[in-house]
Amino acid sequence: MAYPNSPVSTLTGSGITPSGALGAQLAAITRRAFLPSVYVQIYQSHPLLSLFMSNSKAARGGVSQITVPVQGNSFVQFSWGGFDGNFPMPTDQAAIQNAQFSLKLGMVPIGFFGMESILQSSEVVIPKLRAVMSDAAVVMKQAYAQALYSNNYANTQIWDSLSQAFDDGTNVPSYGGISRTPGSFWSGQLISNTGAAVTTRVGCAQILTRIQSGAGGEPPDFGVMNPANWAELMTDFMSLEMYQTRPRSIYEKDDVVNAGFRGIKVLDTPIFPDPFCPLGSAFFLNSRYTGMYMSEYAPMTFSGFEPLINVGQIADVGVLISCADLVCAKPSSGAQVTGITGAAWQAVPGTQPAVI
């Protein structure tokens, strides 16, 4: 796809197309043969974002549109007793407070120029407006997928990310309006400087056991890693693969023997690759407590086009709008693991998340 700052001239002098004056003459009197599709080159898949969006819950209006009551202390106290059966009188304990989150607004403005519609009225190969509308949704998802993993504490207009949810107070001193300190009930699990441990079966099992212990005994549902780190973990499984053949059975020519896995299971916890997960990091989640909330009125809504005649231009403008936020109701249920060493490749496309 040619961009305005990199014009592509007619190709002559190649294959059956002559060069020189004959090539220029043919170019002047012959239409180009276009493939009626645009092949996008610049975006990445976003499996974790897709999971959150497909299982999102509805949020409505109000101030602090997502309010989660959380219990951080016990309401009652235990005591041992003797033959007399005496016990201390109960006292009223303050145990519940609200974690409060606001929906975050994401926008993609879309312009439609009047002369563009005239130029494409009869000789269109690919309707530009259709391509732009499709691109707008993808650009929004790419930005969301990137915000999912970054620490957005300093910018309250961006999503409350996984990095914020699972921080222990070191980098994110408050979450959902509740202050946190390392070791407090509202702390997540931040496991730093893990080295090569997570890229081995035994090391990963130890990390998962530590996360389960820190979550009060509940194991995470799944984990995500950068593909380069995930592929390094895969090597520790591949060496143990075995293929068994039953007596009197053979492999036909069309039979395929699969090697490797789409999701690696450690302690019955599947771990998946996500291109947007930063290199050297992994996140382990419990879906019971972590999920996305999207506005009922603006989940991913187009405003419609409005004319720009009043500002002196024959054109229209519209905005793709989405209000959503990522919320964790129990930060200790998951973990952010950092400092992972050992990558199957370095400095190639896909290793680091794209910057949109």
C-alpha cells in the first residue's frame, strides 16, 4: 500500500513490460491490474484483549462507574474458651470499603473528504472509506492491547492495567482509590528478577505455587508471556515428547504428527504467548476476579459523520468511541513476573509490542 510520503511509480522494464518510451506509452494508455484487497502489514494479534472483550461486563453511568466493595479486615474475632464458656464481647469492626474505577474514553477520529467521494465515485477499486473504517477499529484495539500491560498510574485517562492491578505498592501506591503498601490486603504479587526460572518447567511450577500461595490457595486460571520467552519455555517440553505406535498400526501418507503445543500447561495452568506482553515479563490471572467493563452506551460506537461546512471545508468527520476499563477485584489473585531472561530470539518483529 503506497503512502503519500512514499509514491510508487509505474513499474516498467520488468517481465513482459518493456522499458523506455514503449513502457511509458503503455503505462499512459493502459489501466493497472489491481488486487481488490488491502493487505495490512503493521498490526499484531491481541489474544488476551480479545478474551477480555468477548467476556466483558456492562457498565452504566454515575460517578465511579465501576464500584467494587472489598473486604480487607475480619468482622468478628475468634477466641478459645474454657469450662466457664466465657468469651469477649463482640465489637463492631469496619471491614468493607469501596474500590472505585472510572470508565476510560478511547477515540479514533475519522475524516471523509468531499472530493474523495467524487474521485472514487466510478473508478473505485478499493473504497477508501471502508478501509479507513476497518482500520479505525483495529487501531483502537492495538492501543488497548498495549495499554493492557503498561503502567498507566501517572495518566488517569488510560486504562487501569494488569501492571497496576498486580503491583505490590512498589510502583503503584494506590489502586481503585485504595492505598496499598507491600504486604497489605490490597497488594498484588510483583515477582521481580526471576531470571531463567520461568523458562523451565520446574522454575515455572515453583512460581505458580508461589502465586497460588500468595492468593490464599487459589491457583491462577492462565498465564501470558511474550512469544520469545514462551518459546524458550517450550524447549523444556519439546525434549520430552514421545511418539507411541500401536502394533499393526502404521502412519498413512496423509497423517500428520504434531509437535509442540498451542498452550503450555504447568501444574494444569495453561500459558499462552501474547505479542503485546513485554519481553521479560509474564502475567498470571484468575478470571474470577479480573475482567473488563465496557459502557452499555459506548462499547465501540461510531458517532456518525458530521459536516465541516461551518469551518470552511467540504468534508465530514466522525469519531469511533469506546468507554471501558480493566478491573481486578482481588489483586493478590494474580501476579506480574518480571526480569525473565532467556529468549528464543532477540530484536526481531514481534519481540516488542508495536507502538501505535
